[in-house]
Amino acid sequence: MTQVDIGYPPQTEAFRAEVKAFLATALPADWTGIGALDEEAAWAFARDWRTRLAERGYLSLTWPEQYGGRGLSKLHQVVLMEELALAGVPFGLPQDTFGVKMLANTLLRWGTEEQKAHFLPRILSGEDTWCQGYSEPDAGSDLASLTTRAVRDGEEWVIDGQKVWTSGAHHCDWIFVLARTDRDAPKHRGISFLLVPLHQPGVEVRPFRMMSGQLHFNEVFFSGARTRADLVVGEVNNGWAVAQSLLGVERGEEAATNPILFKAEVERLVDLAREYGKDQDPVVRQRIAWCWSKVEIMRYLGYRILTGWLRGAEPGPETSIAKLYWSEYHTEVTDLAMDIMGLHAQVPVGRPPLRTYRADDPGAANSSASWSTTYLIARSGTIYAGTSQVQRNILAEKVLGLPREPRA
């Protein structure tokens, strides 16, 4: 029988010791997680924490040294993210997901030397903040059917169209946009990846409130907006390949950190059951055990994804399995929390989550506001990054070999 080794090599464990030592000196002795802070204090901590991570080279851990990085491996990045998650501290600010994680790594692979030299230092310093312009009202899960177009006008691109579900756009300076630059090409071709300034005539950002009460998503309208002709990443009409590589950036990190965050959430759920005197209820106990087992399965599914990611494999069906798995699971665990709280869940009290996706932050109080808002957020997890229905179709076609769904 072949044995599976889920251990880490010595060189990464030495790095883990470095990170642990940094956390031990940088965090207070009574630290329980950023979720224990009130909103104002949490944001102040996150801004200062981002500066500390940047100074140690943790924000740019895998970047080449010539671009301000430490030149370490993907596995070192996974170790860092694991330790940050276990300590209950963030990796930078929310928009760093799009700037540091997504765009910077995309520029390192596809960008020109001029693009790297200009944008990478500004991303690292936080001088430029970024959001993602992918989804459209009629092009969400079927992204390649997008209709936002860019037309060359001398030394500029002129952009017209609309993007939606644009996370954090109301706080950002720039947006990376997928736009159709050849209307006659097949839909997966003729798309380009453009870098576009948001603060200009012809761009309107409209925030809209989610059912959780939070402001996070936006609509972005382009009406004759412009960007320089040299701000195409990759080649003109090759944006689909660039976009696909960007979508694979977070696979390994999420595979490692999702089980940590969701396990912390289950531990909070056990405490919640005790607080409401339902920890001896046989049905509640059975449902908690189900949640616990699902998180453990998630951990091993994560190892499988992590293995492929570290080997440089392109995203495959396992990413659809993982997305479907954790998003559907999260609706169940938050359903249970609402059932435990009963009528208290209908009158939220306390601080709602700082996060607008997945679980509340480690250290968060077991308040009705925390759980009820997370319950609402969990529903969005089955929609963003590809709906559960789309993931099931992908698995049906690519894994089970079933016929393709009819397409118009």
C-alpha cells in the first residue's frame, strides 16, 4: 500500500519557525485574533499589520528579489498563510487579495518589464489599490460571453460597458478589466486584459448594499473611459489565457487556510451550543459532529489540491469539487447556528463580522450578530466564484463524462 506523506520538508519548517517567532514578538500575549477587536480597532490593527508584513517581505514572499520579493517557494507561501490563519491575523488589507495576490502574480508571469517596474512597487507599498472587473450582468458564470468592449484610439483604449459584483471598487484606484477587443472572434478569443484607472471621466462606481447590510459589491460603468495602449497585460486578444492563470493564483493558499478558518468556526459553534444549553441535545450533537467531520474531509481535499498547485498543474475539476464542497457546507453550519440561537438569531446583537465572505474572523464573539450575518454571507458563497449549479455541471462533464448541457 502506498503511504501518503503530508509532512513538510525541513526548509519550510525552518521558515515556519521564523514566522512563529515573528508572531510571538509582534502580537500581544493575550492575543486571541483580530475578530476580538471592535471595528475601529480592527481596521487600525490591519493597516499597521500590513506595514509590518511588507517590511519583513511577507507580502511579496515569492516575488523575485529584483522586484522587492524574497524569492521563496509556493510552499513557503502556504506555510506563511497557515501560520497567519492559526494566529488569527490577516494577510494585509481586503483589497490586497486583488493587488498583491492576483494582479502582482499575474504581472510577474505576463507583464512587460515596464509594467512590473511601475506597478509592483506601488502595489507593495499600498499606494495603488486594485479591484477586479470580470463579471457582467449577463456574463457571470459564463464569463466568456462578456460584452464590455475596448476600441483602440491612437495611443489609448476607449472602454464602454458595465461590470458588476466588483468587490471593494468604491475604495480603489485601479481596476483590471476583461474587455472584448475583437468583436468578430469566437467568444473565448478577442478578449484583452486591461489595466484601467478608476478616477477619471467616463467611470462611475455605484456601491450597493448586500442583504447582510454590508457595503462591499459595486457596479462599475464605463462610458468612453480611457487607458493607455501599453496597459494590456499579455498580448492583445489573449486576455482569456491571462484571466485563467489569475484564477489559479489562490488555489494553494485557500486549500491550506480554508480548513483552519472553518475548524475555528466549528469550535465557536460548540461553545455556542454550550452557551445556549444545547450541547447535550442529541440532534444538535449529531449535527455538530457532521460539521466537524466535513471540515476534516476538507483538510485532506485541501492537501490534494495543494499537491497539484505546488507541481504547477493547471486548475482542474478538483477546484470545482472544493468550491462546491466548502460553499455548500457553510450553509449547513450556519443553519445550525441559527437553530441553536432560535429567536435570538432574529434580533442581532453585538458586532457583525468584519469579513464579507466565509467565516467570521478568529477570536470573534459568539454574538447573534456575528452568526446571523455570517449565515447571510454563506448564501453568497454558493454564487460567487462560480455558482453551485455551474460547479456541478463542470463535474458532470469533466469527471463523470455526462453530455454537455445544451447551450444557446
